Amino acid sequence: MAISDKLSTPSPPKAGPGRSKGITLAVIAGSQLMVVLDATIVNIALPQIKGDLGFSDTTLSWVINAYTLTFGGLLLLGGRLGDILGRRRVFIVGALLFGFASLLGGFAQDSTLLLAARALQGLGGAICSPTAFALIASNFEEGPDRNRAFGVFSAVAGSGAAIGLLAGGLLTQYLDWRWVFFVNVPIAVLIAIAAPRYIKESERRPGRFDLPGALTSTVGLVALVYGFIRAASDGWTERLTLGSFALGAVLVAAFVVIERRTAQPITPLHLFRNRNRTGGLIMMLCLAAAMFGIFFYITIFVQTVIGYSPLKAGFAFLPISGAIIVAAQIASVFQAKLGPKVFMAGGAALVAVGLTWLTQLKADSGYVDGILGPTVIFGFGMGLIFVPVMLIAVAGVSDHETGAASGLLNSVQQIGGALGLSILTTVFSTAAKSKATELVPGFLKGASPEQAEQFQRTHEFPVGSAAYSETLAHGIGQGFIVGAVLAVVALLVAVFMVTAKASDLPSEAPSGIAV
């Protein structure tokens, strides 16, 4: 029998119905946890990755961006693959690809191989994640069973960030940073073994793949991000910087033209005609940038300046996750009475306050006096925003396009985070270079011969030195000015663009949207 026949014919489970459903849900939810926690589990290991593989403070952001750009850019195409080729088959391929890429990342001996592995992880996640969500609908009957399954799936998606922070801290501190990648391999293998037995295949739907749309959007966004990173290191007028921006603009414009003309686009552009939905997407684009910046730069600060261990750094971020969860529950309970606008505007205002507070970060700032307060305010603001934005994303959308609408929100979150992080990195690098120029004479005067030699070789202050801490804090503070400006833009959108009332929204957001 051909392999494809084996994959398309589900084997009857040996266990009873209750246990079989439990295993089915565990396999599907396990894949989602693997994909969702990857963004934060790697963050905790960034200082160690930087030291071992020779990344600079500027290029280190690619460890995050290489994953989020491919994941966000190909997410909608991944969902289409499952519809056309069979969701279980595509689900297995995505999980195995994610596991293989994780294995490559764990064994990477240089920055190039690690970034290639991260991009491949993003591709695997883009294939696996949307099909996992769809498989719940095809494996659980409508009613209590499906509702419970979606509840578990959403809980896993929502807790993935916190689990990733703790797991990243444990693995990095007690084993090695490479284990934040290796840990995915046995999970992926178990998913691939269990899926044919406990997950039934979905019916294939006729359709076409919008490969031109997927490629132009993803490559265009990569070019734009590369342009910002290049500008940070070589200046805005450098030839390759300008060429990257030009290529990115051309490809994004080509993507819009392709989506308008193709019969089955991966991004139905008519979804943007609704001003409330478009406003929510703009807000998510802006605020995801700030969220990625906090997880990236504060992770580095607490480990290299304050001196936290990886595990302690993971615990340091739990208050943000807790604030998001509490605020999201408040928004869910009171939204029917107050409507979405008050939560979207209030949340954006809190995010702006938190980010403005972070611009005051100094080299001698501690966790309690410099980080805890602003990050909790930021997290609470984000929690207020998530639920109404999710609901607005699918309000008024026909049933057959609900998946595309929710997938679009997920894509915007990932893409906004990658683009925003690259912009923050550009500002960070420019400000840090300016500060470093002021500090070089004093540093060289008091530096040991080893420190001076290292500086001449790397053009960076040694980690742990006063000059390094001051430069890093100054650059981070200036970068968060951009984050605060983006939060103000989101606030203006909520106030002047969003007009939705409580009666305009569905009672529940679709499960599977990452929080």
C-alpha cells in the first residue's frame, strides 16, 4: 500500500471512545503548544546564542524575525494546503518539518545555519498551526465535545508564552541553549506517529494554491525587514539598504495586484473594506511591534545588565502573562455591556503609558523599580485589547471566510511583530552607537588589556562592563520611544476609526488565535 493511502485511511483506535478523543485532542493541542511556545522559549536563550554563534546586538533580532516572518507570511497558505491536500496529511508534514528544523537549529554551529533553521521552523509552523485548528472541527462533533476541545485548544494557545518562558529558562540554565530546539524533536515525532491512528482525515476540497501571492508577500516583507536591519548597521543611504527597501516595496505592491486579480487569494482583500476590522488589524500591527520589542530587549537587559539567570529571567516575565490573562477575562465579561471601543482605547492608552515608562530605563535600573511596573501596565493594556480585536476581526464575516479572517489577524500579529522589531532595532542601534562614541575614551582609559583587545576586535563593549550596560540601556530606552508612538497611533485608531458597538460583535471569538 502506498504511503499516501496509509495517511488518508485512519486506523481505528484501540482504546475506548473517551480515551480516543482525549488522545486525539492531546495530539492536536500538543502541536499547537509546540508552535506557540517557540517564540518565547527562544527569547530566553538569546544572550547565550549571541555569545556562542557570534551575533551582534543588531543581527540578533533575526533569530526572532526569521521565524515570525515565514510563519506569519505563509500562515494563510498553510491553511489552504490542508483544505486541498487533506488536513491530517498536511498536519503531519508540518509537524515533522518543524521537528527537523528544530534539530538543525540545535546543531547549528554558525549564525547562517541557525537562521535557516528558524525560517524552516516558521514554514513548518505555518503548515501545522492552521490545520491543527481545522482538525478539531473535523474530529469532534458539533456541540459540547467540540466546545470543550476548542476550550482546551485556546487555553494551550494562551498559555504557550508563559510555558515557553519557563521552559526556556530551565533548559538554558540546566542544560544548554540548544535544548530549546532539541525539545521539539520528540514532540514532533510523537505527533507524527499518533496522528494517523487517532486523527481522521478530512475531505479534500477543490481549489488552487496562491503561490505567487504567498511568495511576493513573504519575500517582500523579508526584504523590508532586511532593509531596516541593514540601515542599523550600514546607514540609510547604503546601496544594499536602499535596494532592499525598493525590492520590498515592489514585491508588496505586486502582492496587492495579485490578490486583487486571482480567483482564490490567500488574503481576501475585501475583508479590509470594513472599517472596524481594518482598524483592529492596524492596532494589532502596531501593538505587536511593541510586544515583540519588550520580550526581545527586556530579556537581554535582565540577563546581561541586571544579571539574572535564564530561569530567573523566565519568571520575571510571568507578571506580563498574568496581567494579559486577567485583563482578557475582564474584557470578555464586560464587553457585552460596554462595547469594544472602551477596551480598545483604554488598552492602547495603558500600553502607551507602559512603553513611555520604559523609555526611562537606565543602566542602574532594577527589576522592581524599572521593569515590573511598566511591563505589568503594558500587559494589562494588551489583555484588554486582544478580545475585542479578535471579535471585530470576524464580525460580519460569512462562515466560509471566518478561518481566513482569523488567520489574517494571526498573520498581522506575526508580521507586525517582525517589522516592528526591525524598526526598534534600527533605532536602538543608532542610539547605542551614538552613546558608545561618547563612552569609548573613558572605557579604553580604564579597560584591562583583554577588554581593550576584545573591543578592538568586536567593536562592542564587553558584556557586564559599565559601558556596555549604559549603552544597552540608552539604546533600549530610545527604541521604546518608537513603541510608545505606535501605541499612540493605535489609540487614535481606536478613538477615531472604530465605531463597533457590542451588538455588532459575535458572542465568542474563534478559538486558535494566539494571545
